[in-house]
Amino acid sequence: MTGSHVYRALSMLRSSLATLTEVFAPASVMAAVSEAATPRVPIPHRGVDYRGKTVLAPMVRSGELPSRLLALKYGADLVFGPETVDRSMIGCTMQKNPRTGCLEWSRLSNGRENVLYRLDPVREAGKLIFQVGTNNPERAVEAMKQFAPYVCGIDVNAGCPKPFSTDGGMGAALLKTPDLLASILRALVEEVGNPFGIGISVKIRLLATPDMTSELVHKLCSTGITGLTIHCRTAPMRKTERAIRDQLRMVGDICRSHGVACLMNGDVTSREHGEQLVKEYGVDGAMIATAAEANSSVFRPADQGGKAPWQEVVDEYIKLAISVENKFGNTKFLLSQLVPGKSPKYQLFQQSRTYSDLVRIQEFDDDNEIKAQAAEVDKVMGLNEPRRTAHDIKKENKRLNKERQLANIAKAKAKARDEQINAHTGQKRQASSSPVPDRIKKTNTASTAPALGSTDAADPGILAVAV
């Protein structure tokens, strides 16, 4: 009997029992009994329970710190950071930015510190899930130990279909190697999750058939994870294709049977929409991606104002980006998602070069504090330095090449001079160490002969020369 057949049989049995019990017991009593009978993987003391949560999805570029803080400001229960490859984080140094209070992991690149990951230990406390891209249990453990003290969960990306992830055997490629994926999860649970008191979870996609999906979910839920997110698309599908929810209830039921929380992802447009889908398909929570990328206020409940105008969201985003010294290129990218393409400000933002430009474009005319902050960040990040044109770069490269040529010529001359000196020194040493002819020996001996009448014992040979 296949996994899907077992699932259908259990569903029919559950339905029959529910029908019988409704006749003999009140709904409230049965709900309590059902809740008590459902197994649950224990949530670690520093971990979080995904049940009842609406969360920000892990997104490259759109999951950087200011985007996460913006989602939290508008009511997201949890935020996932962008997929970060384990190999890139090994060997990084962590330090606290004295200006922002953020923790930054960086490594040297071309003589400058390049920040690879940034988090806010205050505003993200108890809210941040670190998502790792990996294809190796040992390396995943080594990399995640440095982040475990600062996050409330670690999620393994087993759903990203993009080549930068799959070409390295990560992301959706792990769906083809379920045993490897399970070993990664077990290693993280045992060597990171348990020691640091945080939960380990995984994000996957649907497989080609319900049977294949069922088998995979059963395997992963047996590793000790506390949560599983199912993206309701297969690996070949893109976000422009409509999400498939036919297998969602099955996945939710399997997770529940193992005591693992199940989040659903794919075409969730708002908190209310997510809560509706949770109720309809019997899963535990919802994850929002594309809709949040376009307007983070989709997390705000309707009774608290619901979705805000984009102008308000952009105001808040710019302030947050300045407050954490976000990379300017990333800030411009997010603005391209938040600002409608038809707005006159869209092109102005894309042409901007500094945070001061953004403040001026967004017309923070009466906010002297944000103006001063923008100017200071521009200075710290070097954004207000004169922009180098293609001609400037070409001229600089020409100068550097000339300097290199002169340096090489000087080096060659010095080498030739050293070789000449060494050769001359070698000749002198050779001459001083060669045998002395007998004639020269006798001459030298004569010059040291005792004077006539000397009391020194005279050598016959010396006397003969002296005479």
C-alpha cells in the first residue's frame, strides 16, 4: 500500500470517527480530546512554535535586515532571513556595529570588510529564523554554530529552484537526495538545535506525485524537526504559475501525525488570506513572499488598518535602511519593488546615488534628524565620494599599468645588478682560495725572513734567500 493510500484510509477512518463522536459528545469536548491526543515535537526553550503564525518568507535580496524589520513593524509574527550558503559563512568574523547596534558577520574582500549577514539583536529577538543553503551535514553544523546563539531557529532550504543553489546540490536539488537531506536535518537537530535550545525546520516543494511527496514528508518529519514549510509548487514551476494546493491537506495531516508544525507557502496575499487558507486546508500557519516584497503592510491585520499606501511603506523602509546602514544597492532594489513603476518617483529612486538623495526624493523636508542621519551614513559608506566615470576608470587603470611596468623594470634592473655583484664577488673569492705558486711563496717567505744577526733560529732556506 502506497503512502497516499495509507493517508486516504486514515482520513476516511478519522472522518467516520468524527461523525460518530459528534453524536455522542459535544464539539468542545471532542476538540479538547483531539488536541490532547495529537503528538507534538517539544519546542526548545529558545525556539518558537510555528503554529498560528503568519511569517515573512526567506527571499534573496528581499530578506535583508531592513525588509525584515519592516515586516515585523507591520505585524509579521516571524521573519526568515535570505538563504545563506554555509560555506560562505565559515571563517567569517562577527562584530557589533557601534553606530547601529547590529551584529555583522563579514570577511575581507579587496582590503575592505564585506558584510555578509546582519541582524538586529533587539528588534529581531525571538523572531528571526536563519535559513541555510547546504549540501553537507558537517559543514552545515560548523557554520550554524556561530549563528545559533542569536536566532530562534534554523531552516534548511530544500526548495529553491534557482541554479545558484541547485548547481551546488543545495535547494531543490536536495529533493532528489532525501537521505542526504534527512542526514543534514538530524545533524543540525542533534549538534545545533538541542545544545543551543532552538528549533530546526525545513522548507520543501511538492514532488511530482502525491505518493512521492508523502514519502518525503514522512522521512523528514522523523528527523526531530519542529517545523516544515511546503511551497505549493513543484521545482520546475515559477512564481508566475498558480500554486497547487491539492496535496496541502495531506502534507498538513502527515506533519500533524508526527507532531511537526506545517506552514504553507505559495500565492498568500495577506494575513487574512493566510488565515483563511490555514483553516481551509488544516495546516498550522502561512508564509508570505511576493506580496510582502511588494508591500510589507500585508501582515497588518484588517482591524489595525490593513494594507497601507505604498508611500507610507516607502517612508518607513528608507528610515529603517538608513538606521542599519543597509547596502545601498540592496536598498534601491527593494524600492524598485515597493514603488509602482508608473510613479514619477520610480525613476528618480533608480537614478539616486546616496541616502541623502532618497530623503530628498521622498520629501522628508521637515525631518532634520533623518536628513542628518542620511548624510552621516553616506559619509560612513563612502556614498558621497565623486562618482567615477568609465573615462576615470580607464585613466586610473592606465596609470596603474604604467606604475606596474616601471616597478617591473626597476625590479629587473635590481636583479641584474645583484647578479653582477654576486658574480664579481664569486670571482674574488675564487681567486683568494686558489693555490699559491711556489715562486710567490718564496717571495712572500723572503719578506718575512729574520734580519741578519737575529737570535731567531734560522732556516737554511731562509738564510740562502737572505744572502
